[in-house]
Amino acid sequence: MAAEGLHVLMEAMVDSNIFTGYNVGMNAPVSVSHLQFADDTPLMGTKSWANIRALRAVHVVFETIVEKIPFLYLGLSEILGCSENKSISMAEMWEWRRPLRAWEEEMLGECQTLLLTVSLQDHYSDRWQWQPDLEGGYTVRCAYHLLTELEAVPLGAAAGLIWHPQVPLKVSILAWRLLRDRLPTKANLITRAILPSGAHLCVSGCGAVESAQHLFLSCSMFGSLWSHVSSWIGSSLLTTQTLPDHFVQFTSSAGGSRGHRSFMQLIWLACVWVVWTERNHRLFRGSADTSLHMLDKIKTFSYR
Ligand SMILES: [Zn+2]
């Protein structure tokens, strides 16, 4: 019965040009606005804000007709103002018909982080807002500036050091993710509610929270690799606080020639690769290498 109600509603929306269906066929296109299966009614239409507003309206109307609404994957209307569940968190509002895959969990986590500060209000009607410019609204120029500035702030000169002709792509991609703090460290997984908050400990047993900064710089076990590397190369030990700064300073710490810099760049990339691999082996295989063994791996890597 609920499906029938939705069918009538969609027909009326299309008839009065509130909702534009999706055209199928080339010569005499047929407009499809929804399909009905036993327990599923996917709605489809052209990609436009008008259609999203129309679907939101359908959602609200439909919600008053049936209690349990089948808008499970739409998401957008859940985000933009579900009328009844104001006090429950975003995480609880989402229901899934099958368990999420790992990459979906990760995307959901990111989405939830974005929505953390969103609170639904009774007295305001829904509207679209471009946060960086509340008065002028969205412009491509504004978005472009925002994206290019975002890029420059956290990485700076380190961004230019990620790629290296003798370094395998997978290692550079690891560094790219690391410098943006996008690796699935325990701290990051807890932020995304993938791990429970008690599961924060560094795998080395040092007792600290496993963040990227900790694992790659300050950990008493993994961080000690840098002092082995420094005494092997004969460069001074660095005390920088952030990974991008560390990368930049390490690269120039053995002298100014281009060859030196290129070699140091390669060593830094090898270090983070070896640290991350060792961390994963300890976590998932239960094996453990000493930091001197890790140094040997870095030497092997650098002579390839
Ligand atoms: Zn540690």
C-alpha cells in the first residue's frame, strides 16, 4: 500500500513538472521517474537541485503517510532535515540493508566528520548555503581559491618531494596519504568511529596514542629509526614537530647539492614505507623487527 501511495505521488509530481524523470531511449525517449520492485522503489531523475528539492518534498509527505520510510540510500534528505529524529546523532540515523564494505565505512566516516557540526533546527526552513561565502554564495572562483589554498597550507614544500623517479609509485602514494594524515592510523579510525575509543594504543607497546605524528616521528620504538638513519648517513637529528616539515628539513639536512637532496628524499620515503610496513606486520601478522633490521631494509631500498 505504501508503494502505491508513492507511485501516485510520483505520477503527480511528474505531471505537474515538479520532478523531471530520466529519459531512456534515443528517438522517442520515455521518461522514467521510478521503478517498483517488491520491497524497493528507486526514484530516478535528471541531476538538478529542483529534483532534489522535489524528492525532499516527497520524503516529507511520504513520512506523514507511512511510518517507516524506504529512503535508505538517498541520504541527502536525511542530512538536510529529517523532521523527527533531531536529537539522535547522524551515525544512528543511517540504516543500511547490508553491512558496509571497508571503503564504504571509510567514506561514511568522512561524511560523518563533515556533518559533526550540523544541528537540525525546528524553526528554520531548509536552504542551501556556501559556508566560505555566506553572502555572495557559491562561485567557481571561490571554490578554486579554497581548494588551492587548502593544498598549500599543510604541505608547503613537502608536496614537491613526494614523487621521485627511483621510488615505486605505491611508496609515493603512501607518503601522499601520510602527509595529508589520511592513513588509517588508530587515531584516525577512532575519529571515524570505526575503532572503539579504547583501541588507540601504538602497536609498539610504548603506551601512546597511535597518530601519524606519533608513529612516524615521536614513538620511542618507530621514531628511533630516525637516529639510526642519521648516524648511518652522518646527518644531524631533526626535532621538527610536523611530518611535512620533517620531510623538507631532512631532505636538505645532508648538504645542498641536488644529488644529496635527491638521495635524502629517497631515504625519507623509504623510512616511512618501512615504518608503515613494520607497523602493519606487527598489527596483522604478530611479527616484530628490531629498528636495526628496519635500517637494513632502508639501506637495501636505497641501493636498488
Ligand atoms: Zn609508539
